[in-house]
Amino acid sequence: MCFTMTRYRLHACAFALVLGATGPALAQEIHAHTAGASGIPQGIPYFCANPTVVSVGSGAWSKAGTWSTKRVPGRNDKVAIAAGDEVVYDAVSDASLTCVEVNGHLRFSPAANTRMKVRTLMVTEAGFLEIGSAAAPVSPDVTAEVVIADQPIDSAIDPAQFGNGIVGLGKVTMHGAAKTPTFVRLREEPLAGQTKLTLEQAVSGWKAGDRLALPDTRQLRAGERGAQYRPQAEKLEVASISGAEVTLMAPLKYDHKGGRNADGRLRFLPHVGNVSRNVIVRSENPEGTRGHTMFVSRASVDIRYVQFSDLGRTQNGVLSSADFNSDGLPVRLGSNQIGRYALHFHHDFGPKETPANGYQFTAIGNAIDSAKKWGITVHRSHYGLVQDNVVYNTGGAGIVTEDGTESFNVFDHNFSMRSAASGRAAMNTGYGAGDPGGEGAGFWFRGPNNFVRNNVAANCDEFGFGLAPAPLGIVRTPAFKGADTSIARESKDLDTRDASVLEFSNNEAYGAIQAGLAFSWSGTISSFAVWHSSRHGVTGTPTDTLTVDRMTARGDPSILADPLEKPVGLWFGDYKSATIVVSNADVEGVRIGVSSPFFYSQTTGAATARRQSGSILIDNGHFRTYIGVNVATAYAVNGSAGGPLKKAVVRSTVFEPLKQQATGTDAPETISMNYGIVPNDPEPRDPILVYDYNKQPGKNFKVYYSNQAPRTVAPCHDTVAGIGGWVCVLGPGK
């Protein structure tokens, strides 16, 4: 073995790795750092082994006496902050350091402009990196920057590509000047040519020169989606601010219209997010070797009001990661290495003693701008707080939980906009195949075990919120705060086949999206708002029980003149064996309010319906749509053959006709058993049961499928205006 002694710390030598090399001792020496506990089998190299400059006491970075060489660190130096030393960084430097290793305390001056350019900044388990703190954030009138140098990755010592960024294993605090709120809804519609934005409320900490992100709010139609999409999101510069009025440096290029009721009254307006902060972590060259951040193992991390710009080396698309042999030595380097994201909590269990705010890691008020893939990534990390962040212009998804084990994290009041799909997404092919999380989502949660509240997603290629992964089976979750889930006694199993989402409440999605929310778990969707979604407001395929309460959806009714445009408020895919309740829904301006179609075999032309039991209740809703409710129930013959019937009930729900009429042969209907059903299907179906129709007490009836089928398929043939199907009027109490 070879070691180099610094003043307070022993460093393993950095041997050059050669592809095809052998020897377990060599692998262990190079890769012993955090191996196993961090979820990184090969460990993380000591990037600053054999440092060229070491601190010899506490003092200012700019003072020669602070350093072993009696000179201030310069270009290509490998710098070590020794244990027990506190070094105050007070420089503005463009000299590229090879690495900085923090074993002691590296504190950026909060009262002066600072800039450090470095290939890799690593905080070891005993180290402390402080770029502002809760007690002393970086002053609003100065800027603190960490610039990740545009230097090639050293694959000899770093084949897994952990370097070229900030790697934190110890204590990390970054606190910039607060901007509150970080995003805000507008009070007036922003239209092309305008140079002012009127905000819903006054803001604090916003100033001239700040950059704002405004999403594309259109409801896309044929010719505007997919490969034909041309983004109309805008990044704006502030000229001045007075109260709630923002003057821009240049006029808006596009209209960013709000969502309206079916009668044209304005119901929703877009948000604008501030993506400027005075603590900045960025890549020197976004087109070169980009940087990333990773916080690992027992890292104690509190990051607030920090700007992460042009970070993330992992590309949107199918991964290609390094392979290692049984000795931990590389046999193949990766061309699209996993895990290099803008802001990444990776197997970060946090300190054994939970911080005072009650969270194992904290990310509040940050701005992520232009990440190659994923903006904020939480991977096998638990009990964290992700709040008030603004994420703009990411690949795949804006805010992510990576593998589905992530538990008890709180995602509260974040704004994620403009997330582009990779074109090779594979949401349901299993983790690691295709490009899971590459669909183009504002938020993408692989597992159900988190709290998701008060967030806003806008202008994403696929959906605002994605909680629709492939089945995960049994996953390991923490038994307590600070638990290391790689240890059996500190963890407990969660069977995701029976799990419910812990919370999904008061979220909103809109603008240039295909679906507002894709939801494949059990649980409750509460107070969800979605507008200008091209396909579905909610796509629901629950495992067992799903309640959607107080959902609001608004579409652009003028689009319905095109018969090919068929946006739906709530869509449930064959509610087999599931209990679904839709209560207090408010849906206007879409083709269909609630739709649950049956499956149709393209190969045989036969309609199919599974025999599992299931039910859907639509209660106390309001629908101003072309088709109110269209639910295809199961074939009645399946019930007679021993399979239980599916049940659909519509109760105390009001239907209003849309003024806009769609082109085509289908007439508008409030409740339809016929819309979209295969013609000439003679089989009877279980009816939809309707109670207190249009909130008229006692107006009860059954609706049977009847489209081009003989009258014998239903036991009675009454009619009710606006109902699509054979009707059987029920007497009182039936």
C-alpha cells in the first residue's frame, strides 16, 4: 500500500486504473471510500490524493500563510483542507483547480463576491462546506459561485464518473439570499408584445437582472404535438420591479393564455418562476464536460436559494454505464453514465441524529435551470424536504424519485416546467430498461411512499405528474429517520402491490401537456386542477382503490370543433377489480367528462371485458362537456357465467350542454353507453345506475348499451333527453 500524510489526514494513493487490470487489493485501495453503505459498490475515489497544497491552520484562502506551500492555491493544484482547520474562501478566481478536498471546514465569505473554479469539490465524511448558512446567508448584494471546470473526466482514477462536480459525504450548507415567493401566479393574462407582468402578489428579493421562466400554456392540437411541437416557453429578464408589477427588458414573443370556463370566463392564469439566485453552481461550458452534484450516505445537507445551471452529464435517453468485474475493476467505460444529475440525493440517509428541522436532507427555494436529465433527483433517500424550488428546462422530468424505494419525503410547493421527452421513454418496461423517467414530466415518482402537495407542473411533453411506474413488488423502506436501508434491522418491507400514495393534494398541471396526471397506485387525488391538457386530465389505472375528490379540469372548447381532438377530464382504463370514486368533480370544455372504455381486440375485432369485479361512483359532480359520462361496463353474460358484474353509478351530478358542437355524427349526450362503442355488438351489458339526475331528487334510472343493437338487449326502453342508451326508469326507492 501507499499513503501520503497530510497535517491531519491519511490519504490513499490514487493509482492509475487500466482496463482489464486485476487485483482485489488494488481495487479496495482505490475504491474503499464509502463502498457499500453509499449504494456505490466500487466506492468513490479520493480525487485529491497526494495534494499539492494543504492547509496548515485556519485562515483566509487568499493568505499565503494558510497553506503548506506558503502560496495561494492556483491553476491545476490539488487542495486539501485539513481536519480541524477553518479556511474562509474570499477569492474571485478563474484559475482551474484540479480538486478541493474538505476534511475540515471550508467557508465562503458571505459578505464578498467569491468564485471558485474546480474540477471536483469533495466534502469528506468529517468535512464541512459552508456557502452561507441559516444564520448568515450570502448577502443579497454579492454573488458566490462554484464553477465546475470544463476538464475531461479522468477515467483512470474515476471510471464510474463521480468527479467533475460537487460530491458531498459530510456536512453541506448553501444558503443564498431568499426570494419569496420563488414562483407566483399572474393576475393578468400575459400576451405577445407586452413588456409588463402583473403578479398575483408582491414579491421580495426579486430584482433587476433576474431571469424569469414563463411556460407555454397552449392546449396543443394535431400538428403541434410530438415531433411537431415548437416550444413557446420564454425566459425573460427583469428590468425593474415595483410591488407586484414586473417590467421586462424585452416584450413577450408569445401569448400565454389562461384557462377558461366553457362560457369564456377566465378561470386559471399561469405562473412565472424566478430562476436567478446569488449562490450559483454551474458548468463552465454547457457544451463541454458538464458538472453535477451528488450527496451520499451520511451527508447532512441543507441547500436553500441556490441556482444550479447547465448541470447534469447523464443524457436523456437509454443509459450506458461502466461495468466492473468481481474485484471492482472496470471492464467497460460508460458513454451515458447513470447518476450524474443537477441536484442529486443518492442513498443519502442523512445524519444519525435528525437535524433540528426534522428532515434528513433539505432543498428549499432553489432554481434548477437547463439540466440534461432530471433536475432534482432523490434516489433511495428518505425523510427529506423538497420545497419551493423552481425547475426549468430539463430532460425527461423535472423532479424525480428514482427507483421507488424513496419514502416519507415531502415534495411541497415546487414549480417544474418545460421538461422534454427523450423519444425513447419506456415507462412500463421496468427500471433500467428503455428510458424510465424520460417521458417528459414535471414530476416523476417511481414509488408511492411520499407526500406530494401544492406543486405546479406546466409545459411538459407527456404529463405534469407521473405516478405510473411498472410494478415494483416488495421494496425496502426505512424503519426510522436516519436508517440505513442496506441493513435489514434498520428497514422494513413495503409491498407496493397493496400500497397507497401517502398524499397527493392541491397540485396543478397545465399547458402543452398530454395528461395532467398519470396515476397507477391506490390512494386519494385531492383538489387537483388541470387545464389545457390535450389528452387526459387524469389517467387512472389504480391497483385497488382510488378516490378523486374536488378535481377541476378546463379545456379549450374551440378545439372540439375538430372531431379528432378528444380530450377527457378523467380517464380510467378498464376499472378491473378496482373501486373508484369521483366526487365533487368540476369539468368544463373537454370532449368527455369521465370515460372508462372497454378493451377492443384489433386482431379479432371482438370487444373484450374482463370478469373481475369493479365499481365506479361519480358523485356530486358538475360537467359542462360534449359527453358527460361514458363508462363501458362489463358484459352481462359474464355475470351469468359466474363472473361478477362491474358497477357504475352516477349520483347527484349536474350536466350542462356545451355550446360548441363537434363536427361528426355523434350527438352531445350527458350520459352515454354508446359513445365510442363498437357498432353491432348484440351482447347486453350491465347498466349504469343513475340517481338524482341533475340533482333532481328521485329522478333515477338505468342506462343500457343500445348502439345499433336489438331492443332485446335491455329489459325496458324508456327515453330521457340527452341520454345515450336504452333507459329503464326506476320508481321511488329503487
